[in-house]
Amino acid sequence: MLGPHQTIFLAAGERSGDLHGAGLAAALRRQNPALKICGIGGPEMAAAGVELWADYGPLAVVGFTEVLPRIPRILSLINQLGRRLEQEKPDLYVAIDAPDFNFRLMKRARSAKIPIVYYIVPQFWAWRRGRLKTLARSVRSALVLFPFEKPLLEEAGVPAHFVGHPGVETLLPAQDKKSQKVKLGFEGDKPLIALLPGSRISEWRRHAKPLIDAMRWTGSIKPDFQWGLSIAPGLSPPLSELGISADLDTCNKGKLMIFRGSVVSLLQAADATLVASGTASLEAAFLETPMIVFYRVSSLTYLIARWFIRIKHFAMVNVLAGESLVPELAQSKVAGASIGRALLDLLDNPESLDRQLRGFRRIREQLARPVSYDRTADYINRILEGQVDDSPPQ
């Protein structure tokens, strides 16, 4: 039986981790209503009833040079949370991605003899494989979203269980894109393109202008195209710098609407998306929205990453497909005309569109495991019950 006063600490350091933390917290509560759940996260985890010790805002940055100005604030946050972990000693620490933050805070948890489970393991198989040894020393087990991660982790000495990707169950394509467009305020019979620059302010600064430039370039050729620009929760970017208003704008006769919050409804309606590499690209695949994936970082970050990264593709959709299923644009190619040409090449080629859709359905089948959050919660609750075996979730 689960104890009446048990506590779990969930540690998420970005938007996607916040979403997964919220889903896991809800599943944990369904199975054990008396469980206390605290942690670091964002608005989704707070809405799910998690007692937040801190907001993940200072951690939401990507890149070597990009993180430097935030290091003092991040270290201060780690010390603050570390002291509280040592004082309150939760029964289990559940790390959710965010390796640079979690690995440092996990040291404090280990010193306080708090057991650790890693849910959504960082992509060490792509780079920094040496950290797998540190992971093996630090955690009781890892719960992974992708099946190919399990043997890689086990080879490094990390007990790993494939629990499936929750998006397979929660993210379903629209049955009728035309009616979905109308519901969002667009014209149902005209093409709609979703613009997804990323959930971090650093991503917005590097990606938003090229996307707007691509919209204007494409709009000069396809004036009937409609556009939806997604702004992630918690971001308040300076839209005026892009020459657009906060609500609605017309650029080369192309209709642009701003969307804040969940991007699912926009992706369900869209005929294609221009999406920053990350969680949103996999969400687009689940929603069967054809895509062009892009990413741009500082020149120094890019040079360092090229030295360490060991995989051919940077888009997770292509990694899972094992081929170049969707176009990838990086660095200097993340520019208006380059993005616009790639978009038109895709939309003008029915065979390429169909190939993407077939690939997305294979990925869905590959990642499917029933009730993923509940499966993960069940495993965590069995740890709290004191089971010492490391059998996979049932």
C-alpha cells in the first residue's frame, strides 16, 4: 500500500517538460489521490495541481553561447532547490529531460539519498554519450518515449523501459480540415500554413523574422495563402519589430492570424507547417501536418554542436523514420526565400506530401503504447510501494 504522506518531486525545465509533467501528475493523482506532488515547472504543471517550488523560465534556453548570461541565475536556482530538497526529502525525484539543469540538481538529490527516475531521457545518443555513464550512476531507472532508446541505455547500464509517447493518444488529426479552418476564423477553401518559431524567446529571436520573410516571399507568389503564427505561452515577443500587429495583419495579400497557447488546433487546420526542430515537429507528425523543419543557433554553438553530434538528422521525425522524410533547413538556409521555396516545392508535389503522411503513420505505430501517462504513473507508484525489482510497467 502507498503511504499516506508520500511526496514526489517533478523537475521540468522547458515547455515540453511542463506539458509532460502535467500529464504525468494527473495520472499519478488518478492512481493515488493522497500523493503530494511538488516540483519545478510552468503553467501546465501548476494547473494540474503541482506545488511549484520554482518556475522553469530561467532554464528555457538552448545553445552554448545563449546560456552564458543566465548561468549565475541558473546556479542560484539550483542551490535554492537543492537546499529545499535536502530539507524536505521527497520520496522520489522524477527528472523530465532538461539535462544540464537536472544533472546538477540530481547531485543534491543523491546526497540527500532521494531515489531518482528519469522520464524522457535527454538525447545523449545524439551527442555527449559519455554522460550515459553518469546517468547510470545517478538513476534507479529511465522511462523512455522512443523504442530505440531502450537498448542504447541498457547497454550503458541504465535500466530502461519503453512507456510510449503520450502524443499518440492525445494528438489526433482533424477529420475535416476545412471546417477546422473555419472554426479558427480562416477561409475553409484556401491553403493555411502554420508558422511555429519555437517555445523559447531565444528561438523566437532567431526564427520569427525568417518565417515572416518566408510568408511575404511566398505571399507574393501565392496571394491566396493564409497564415497562422504561434506564440508559445509565457512569451511576449516584440511583434512590432516584425512589422506586424498583435492581432491581425495582411502581408502581400496573405492573411496572418496570431495564436497564443496550444498549437494543436492550428496544426489540425493547417495544410502544412514551418516548424522549429523540437517537440512541435513531432506533434505535427502525430497530427499528420506536412512540414518543413528548421533551426538556427549562434555560429559558435553550431560549430561546437557539429563537433559533438553523432547523427545524420536533427529533426526527430527523420531520426524516427530513419530517412530524410521531411526537409531540414539549418543556419544560413533559415531565410525567407529558402524557406518559401522549400514550402512551395513540398505543396506542389503530391507524391512528397503523401510520402510524409505515410511516414507519420508509421511513426505513430512505432511509438504507440496504451495509456502512456498511466503506464508511467503505475511504474512510479510501484517504486513508492517499495518494490525492489525493476520489471517494466504492466
